[in-house]
Amino acid sequence: MLAAPVAGHAQQVPQQTRGATYSFDIPAQDLSGALRAFGQASGQQLAYDEASVRGKRAPALTGAYTAEAGLKRLLNGTGLSAQAT
């Protein structure tokens, strides 16, 4: 399970899915929309506090990434990070 920014942190990808790669074609957009698209594309369940991502932007995510690397790239520059649960 993935969760994104709750109190400035996002849950990371579970150990069993870390090696899998997913194809992403997510345009640059608000972070909330990018996280929803990421969850749909990767099949990961996301949970996050909307207030913590409001007003933040995510870069485009295009190509093949592990869920962990893709999430890290989306959160890059937002001041938010991923945290394993």
C-alpha cells in the first residue's frame, strides 16, 4: 500500500512490489491529480491528506519506473517524502 503526504510524509511501496516496474504517462499537474493517476497506473492504493498536497505541483512522469522510484520522482521538490509503513 502507498500513502502519500500525511504530515509531510508518504508511505512507501511494500517490499513485495519493489522490483516490479510500471509504465507511466502522467503529465505535469497538481500533486493530488498526479498521485491519483500514479495509483491507477501502478495498481497501488494511495491515501493522503489533501491539505498537505494542496497547491503543490508534480512533474510529468513518463516511462517505466518501479512504484518506489515513480513516487519519489513525483514528490521531488514538494518538500514531502515517502515513508514505509
